[in-house]
Amino acid sequence: MSTLVADVVAFYRMFAMMERDQVCCGTVTVAQCAVLQTLLEGTWDASTLASHARVTKGAMTRLLDGLESRGFVERHQDPDDGRRWLIELTATGTKEARRLTGMTENAVALIMSRMPKDMRKPAVAMIAELRKAAEKVRDQIDCC
């Protein structure tokens, strides 16, 4: 394994393990956290939200069941298409999503603060480029 591959895998796994161990700050699962943060962008339909999260529609239904039972989201039938369900945050869900987003931002800020100051701006630009490149090949990647 090259140094680049080892570093990318180690960086990814560090976050994956942290998320699994901490269950996203003790209030929701990692997947629910991601859905709450996504819903801060506005109302989504369940199918598009499942596709965005890269989970099956059944898995998204279970995620939303859990969030709805806790009062974080509401589901409404689309008035223009009775087959579609629209998902939006409640006031409680918005508050929780913002809290979780703040915790995520603090974690990233802490990591960045440990980098040499002259490397921070180029690192931010490189991370953005890595994300764009990864999104372009997302469906072609088949690895653990």
C-alpha cells in the first residue's frame, strides 16, 4: 500500500471509527445525523434523500421513522404527487441539526488548528478538490 493510500484510508477510518463509537454525539446515529444536517437545506422527498444518503428507500424509511418518533422530522404527502413523501425538520429537529452541525464545525476547526498556519488555506482548497474528484467517480468506486 502506498503512503498516499495508507494516509487516506487512515484518515477515513479515524472518522468512521469515531462516529461508530460515539454514535454521533449520543443523540442520534451517524446516519440520522447526516440526514438532519441535509434537511437544514430545506424540504426533501424521501426517495431523493435516500439517493443522496446512498441508502435504500427501506433504510431511509427506518431512519426517518426514528427521527419522526423523536419529533425531529415531519413527513407530508406531496400535494402534487400523492406517491411522494416530503420530509422537513420540525423546530426541535432544526435545533438539533444546528447543534450537531456546530459540533462538526468545531471538530474540523480543531483539526485545522493543529496544522501549520501556512498550510491551512492550501489544505482547504485541496480538500474541496478531492471532494469534487471523489464525487465524479463515486459510482465507479468499489472498495472497502
